[in-house]
Amino acid sequence: MDFFNTFIEQKLMPIAAKLSSNKALVAIRDGITLSMPLLIIGSIFMIVASFPVPGWENWLNDIGIAGYLWKGVDGSFSLLGLVSAFGIAYSYSNQEKVDGVASGLISLASFITVTPYVNGETVAQANPGITLPEGLVIPGGITASYMAAKGVFIAIILGLISAAIYDWFIKRNIQIKLPPAVPPAVSRSFSAIIPGAAIITMWLTVYGILDANNLPNLHELAQSLVGGPLRLIGGNVFGVMLLAGLNSLFWFVGIHGGNTVNAIMKPTWIDNLAANVEAYQAGEPLKEIFTTPFMDNFVYIGGGGATIGLVLAIGWYARKKNGSKQTKALAPLTVVPGLFNINEPTMFGLPVVMNVALLVPFIIAPIVNTFVAWLAMSSGLVPLTRAEASWTMPPILSGFLTTGSIMGSLLQILLIIIDIALYLPFFIAVEKQFKKQEVEKQ
């Protein structure tokens, strides 16, 4: 046991701490999190537009509301990449103590710069069956898919590089300086001109080289070079099981697993969710199992480590007359928050962090949840996720909302039972230790 604790403290914790505090990872996490309200809002519109009640969708069509609801879905989901491009650069520059707003705006402009426009010619090429009327001119525009989840990968690359270059200029005082009497907002705007012009010119040059040589645009390159390898890990059951275990391992040493492991994989899972939304809108079968709502509502039930099984075990023992005083004191602090996927009181109050007695179920529970949920959805017993629920949405309700089926709720009930069964034997050992400590104090 001493060897195990020494290994964690000397080898694992320094690595986990460096990853958790890495500025690029923090920026990716914060930038993508900035777009999460849009995902939830779009999902609300989608749930209303496709509520699983017979005749509901037909009724919405008949009264002329359905189209507007789906417009709300598109208006939310179609901005994920755009918002992330701003948010990632904003967060990175803020960490460097540089004006994050200006950095974010330059990153946003760069994102638009590298994104190809759609015109009449490209529309005709993409849709051979469409004949454009003679003399009709279609104004340039940006494909919504590039601004949506498909643009998240280039938003990460572009946001980090643009922010790093912007910070380099500002820290070396390569900027236009105005007299102190000028209002700060105006002064900041002028100081962004030189670095902003350099950054946008750089990305424009890259875009021009690719376009002039008929090469794939940056979005397509990012999807292949970055998205491809990540999908190999985050798009198959064994890779996701490994990620779920790593998430717990980080949490165990006191590092927020969701801010490290999930921050890297979230673009892939968001992209998969967007693909399911598009497929549902088109009336096609959903294909992607591993999405953000899948991870949040079926793998990490109760929070990282699927601790809902643990808090329910705590609640059960707290009701027993011979339960330990520590368990009775912990129950009100852990059970209710745990039902809303808030498990920090459990992590640091029980604690779970650095508690070797609970390490095995803490790692195994989310891995088992991943496999069981994957099996249920891949076999067709449970519909795939097609909507995002707030991360504090209680299980059973979230299962119904994210899948649009009562089968999602039943799957969550099964997973909760499994998690209780996994945690219970280990918590019994913890409970015995609590009682032993209380006897020794008497």
C-alpha cells in the first residue's frame, strides 16, 4: 500500500497536475464550454419539436410552428465552431494576462478568413440536379456546417495559434500606443491593429495557397489530421472505456478529470451529436453512439466515477439504526447533490480522492457503464442520443430527454443498479472503518 501511495504521489500526481494546468488544455475547455449554452438551448428546441408523443410532430407542422422550432435548433448548433474560435483565444490570452476580447475577436475574424464561401457555382457542383436560372447571382456565404461542430477542430488550432501570436506582439510592445487621455476601450482597439493585421494576413495567405492549388481547405485538413485520430479513440467502445478509466484516475489524484481527458475529446463527441441532430432532421437513422450526452448521462452518472452508486449506498447506510455517525453526517451533504450530478462533496468530503479503498469501483463503474450503454444502443434496444440535457439534469429524466424514449430512462435505472452493486462491497469496508474509528474514540 505504501508503494502504491508513493507511486501516485511521486509519479502520477505531477503528470496529472501539469496536464490540468496546461494553458492550451484550459483554453480548449473554457472555449468549448462557452458554446455549451447554445447546445442546451438548441436541444430544448429539438425536444419540443420532436417530443415523443404520437401525432405531436404532425400537429406542430399543421399549425406552422415546426419549421420555426427547427430554425432555433439550427441557429444554436450552427454557431459552435464560431463561438469556440473566440472563446479559446479569449481564454488563452487571459491566462497570459493579455486582452482576451481583442485576441478572441482576431481569432474569430481569422476563422471566417480561412472558411470558404459558398456561391452559385459551388451550390451547382454540390447539387447536380439543381439548375440555376440564367442570370441569377447567388451572393457569397459560409456553409453552416463549417461554423458548427465541424469547425471546432480548426477553431482549436486557429484559436491557440492566433492567441499565442497576439500575445507575442503585445508582450513585446509591438502595437499602436495612444496617449493616456484616450479612453481605455479605444486604446485597446488600436493596440490590436498591428498584431491583428499580421495574424489575419497570415491565415489569409494560408487560405490563398490552399485555394490556388485546389487543395483541401483548413477545415477539411483539421478534420483529417486532428479529428481522424481522435475519432479512433473516442469513436469506439474500447477507446471510450479507456478514457472513462483515465478520467477516474485523474479525479483520484485530485485533478478534475473532466477538465483534462474530456476537454481533449469533447470536440469529437460534440461533432457526433451534431451528426445525429442532422440525421434526425433529415429523417435518417442516427449513427453516432458516443456523444456528449452519452458521456454525461450514461457513463458519468452522478459525476466523474459514476458516483451515484456510491452516494445511494451512503444514503442507504445512513438510514440504518446501526449506521456510523460519519455516514449519517455525510448523507445529506452527498446524496442530494449527487442526484444532480454534483459530486465534489463526495470527492472531497468522504473522500474519494486518494482513498485507495474506493479506487477499484471508482475506475470500474464508468467503464462498465460505457460498455453496457454501448451494448444497449448498438443493439437497437435504446435509441441513440440526439439532444443535450443540462449536466445537472437528474438521471432517469435526462435519459428520456436525450434519447427521446423511455428506454433511455430504463437504461439509466439499470446502470444505477449496477453502480450500486459495484460500490456497495467497498463502501461496506469503509463503513466498518468508520465504526472502528468511532469505537476507538469512545
